[in-house]
Amino acid sequence: MAPKRIAGRKLQQRRQIALTIYGTNCYLCGHPLRFDVPHNNPHAYELDHVIPLTAGGTDTIDNWRPTHRVCNARKGQGPPTPPAPPSRRW
């Protein structure tokens, strides 16, 4: 059975917690997250599960990381990757 997706206020709270703990750079590419774009934009902010739920990961703070939508899609259900260093270009 697939894990239940969350939305609304609970999702917003999780996003804020992740930003507070892990910062405002994408953990996969190291570039700053964009908060001024629509949610369906490739550079929009998403939460990623470092270890996918389908691979036995947990839906807890220690398994969440902030990412760009496109970076998260590129990673897919793959294994965790080491965090990228912070970008100095942006």
C-alpha cells in the first residue's frame, strides 16, 4: 500500500521545518531554492525523502531535505547522493 500524501497546512509546516534545519539551498545541486515561482515550475521548492519511502525510508524530519522540483525528479527513486557544496555562483 502506497504511503498517504500530505497537503495543505501540514505540508507547509514540514517545508518550514526543513528550511530551518537544512537551509535554503537544494541539497542535491547546492543552488539556492526559488520561492517566487509557481509550484509546478522546475525550480520550485519541494521536500525530498533522502531514502525513498518505497525503499524503506521514513517520513520524518531526518529523512527530509529541501530540493528543486527538477533535481528531485532527476533523482527519482534512486539512492541518496552526497549533498552538493553550497553554490557561489548565485
